[in-house]
Amino acid sequence: MATKTCSLRLMKRCSLRSKRRFSESENLDRELPQPRKDPLLQLVSLQKASGCWLLDADLTAVLGKTREEVEKAKPASVGHCLK
């Protein structure tokens, strides 16, 4: 009788462990939230080797401005660089 009781306890433990593992694996299948992107890193990644940026949708998105706002704000001296 003691052996049966012991084996039943062991089966219950194994059953609980497998249920926990199953629920943990379910959690891994869920889509993880994306880490916040560093705006400075995004800006630097868009910069060309010459130091310029292309005035495109990616740049305006990082800056949080429209193309017109960026063009209006840039100094005339950098007109040749920001395209």
C-alpha cells in the first residue's frame, strides 16, 4: 500500500510539472513586446558616412516631424547635405 501511495504522489508531481512546463511553453509562443527603440541610435543609423541624412520617411519618423517641418527648420548652410 505504501508503494502505491508513493507512486501516486510521484505521478501527481510529474503531472503538475508537465502542466507547468506546458504553460511556460505557451507563454514563450506569445509575441513578446518589442523593446523601446532608442531615437538617438535610430538617428545615427540613418546617417550616411559623409555625415549627411537623406530626407526621407525614416528620418522624419525618427524626428517626429513632417518633411516640410524638417526642411523649414534646417539652416541654409546645410542645404547641400540634407537631401
